[in-house]
Amino acid sequence: MPSHEPRLSAAAREMRFSAIRRMSALIERPGIISFAPGQPSPETFPVEAFRQILDEVVEKESAGAFQYILTRGLGDLLTAVGEYAAAKGMRARPAELMLTEGSQQGLDLVSRVLLDPADVVLVELPSYIGATSAFRASRARMVGVRLDEEGLDLDDLRRRYRAESAEGRRVKFLYVVPSFQNPSGISHSVARRRGLLEAAQELDLLVVEDDPYGDLYFEGDPLPTLKSMDEGGRVLYLSSFSKILAPGLRTAFLLGPEEIVAKIEIAKQSANLCGSGLDQRVILACLRRGLIEEQKARIRPYYRSKRDAMLAALEAEMPAGMRWTRPGGGLFVWVTLPEGMDAEQLLEAAVAEGVAYVAGGSFFVDGSGANTMRLTFAREDVPTIREGVKRLARAVKARRASPERVSGRAYPSPDG
């Protein structure tokens, strides 16, 4: 058989499978307690409401529900999403709004429209792997900016920007997940958000804000989006209904500068022509009926109880020298192992104990983070979370007591 490798484009030759999805066959075995998949719990999906809505849509629209729609999205839903965003302080003219099939498609389209090979994207350390995969597919150079407990380190942001510019490289934008970040669970404080926008103005920087988790807050009031605070037109905002309703309804949206959104619409025409009119009609009905707001009120305490169980179990079971985030919302807890312990190597022992997680190194674009891991509390129930943390603690303690028990790289690195 001939080799087709030489036929591939330069961009295709650099594409890699997601480190998370590549591990799924290993960590989804029967009997494994999995803290790995970043998925909402199916227990939260309003299936009966979907059934009723689908019946009504088909009865009312008949064959029209299955026809092509506009690339930008179903007109009535665009209006409803504009109102939904305005209620969060994000006002956008129709030309500044577009629907996408999930935020991941939005990230891919943003990459295609904004990035040339060797352009620089500033990203958080750690950063969402779906975004870095999209940027890598456009052959961008990704430069990490440190996070601390308050959010993005703005001094480090300025240093990284100026160092890249001094080398003659073009910094195209900063990508951030400011609320309950995937993977770390960290949120940017209001003061840090304000400072980030000031830095963007100072550096003439576009900010791409990815906000899939902002409505999953567990205490107090919701944090303001960067887009709602933006007075200079520097924020391109992406969000989704996947974590609130269900990810199978592939409907998300973006708000941003008209010139950029217009080009994204053209890029979308070549990607998939249009979204699913059926999915979008279901989302429209959910907005009109108030189901989305009902869902938010219902799922916040559901996920909060799971977060609390995981944090309590970590406190009770883990040995000294471990650290973890205490997220105010979202779906993730970020664990830092003692220095010198490799989370990817530890995974073999953890799976042997019957528990799985995602090693954190794949979320860092600078090669760091070997001693970190992402734990998701969304999938398992509270008793299972407690048992899973016990199993993980056993693996950690055994590793510390006998380092030679785990040697070599248990699984391939994200780079090979």
C-alpha cells in the first residue's frame, strides 16, 4: 500500500489527537471510577421537556424543521440569544452575533479567520486543550501566561507580549476562560478582569473570552463577563448551552466586532453551510419557556454538592504536600502533586486502583505541569466520588512510599 503521508498538508502533519480522547479507551474500563471526562452529568438533562418540545416543533413546523437555515443561525433564535446576552450586560447589534455548532466550532472558526502560521496566541497556563488544538491546527505559536488564585498574572502578560513583539512576532490575541476555568477551576477576580481589559487597551490586544461555565456558580452572585465590562470593543465572546441543557444540542454563540464576525460567517459557510434547524428550534423553545433559567437554578446545587464531596474527600484522604483548587463553580478541581511526582506516570497505578483522571501536562503549552492533574466531579455520584478519591490517595501514597513502582511513561505524551 502506498504511503499517503506526503500528500498531507503541513498543517495536517502537525495535527494531534486530543490527549484526553486518546486516553478514553484506557480510563473508561468497567469498574473504573472516572474523574476524567469533562462532560455534564446526563442526570441534569431535561429529557421530558425535550420530548415535548420536539413533538411541538415537528407538529408546528412539519418538514420545515428539517430544512436548511441561514449560516448565521435561525433568525428568531438570534434575536432571543441577543436578549439573553443583553440580560448579562452584553449588548450586541445583529451584525455582531452568530450561532455556531458548539463553542469548539467557534474556536476553530476564530483560528481560521484570525491566525496565519507563526502568529502568536497568548494562552493561560494551564489552558483548555480544545482551544490549543484549534490554534495548533492553524500553525500558531502559543505562549503561556501564568495563572494565580486571582486569575491571569498581568505582569507576566505584559512581559510575554513585549518579548514576542521584540522578536518581530505578531501577537494576534489573548485567549482566556475567566470563569471556573477548564482545567483548573480558577476564576479571575473582578479586579483582575478590569486590569486585564486595561492591559489589552495598553497593548492593543484582542481578547477571546470563552465562557462555557460562567452560569455554573455555586455561591454569591455571578461574575461579570469580560464582554460586559469591555468599553473598547476588544473582546470576542464565546458561550454555549451545552453545560446548562445538554451537549447533544450543538448550539453555541459568539459576540464580537462586526468585521471579525462577518469573516467568521464566511468561514462557517465553507465549514458546514449552516447549523441544525431542529436543534436551534429546541433551544429557542427553551429560552422562550424559561427552561434555561430553571435549569441553571436546578443544576447549581446539584454540582455544588459534588464539588463539596470531592473537596472534603481530598482533605480527608490526601497526604501532606498536595494542593488543589477550591472552585466557586464549574466542573473541575485541579490537583498539584509534590514536586518531582509525574501525574502521567502515576496514572498507571491509579487505574490499577480503579480510578482515572487526566494528567495535567497536556494543558500546558510550555511543557510544564507534569505534577498536576484535572479531576472532574460532574459525572460520578457523591458516594462514588468519595471512594474514587480514596483510591487515588492510595495510588499517591504508594508512589511516594515506593517510587520505583511506577517507572517510564505509562502513556504517550501529547506530542507523540
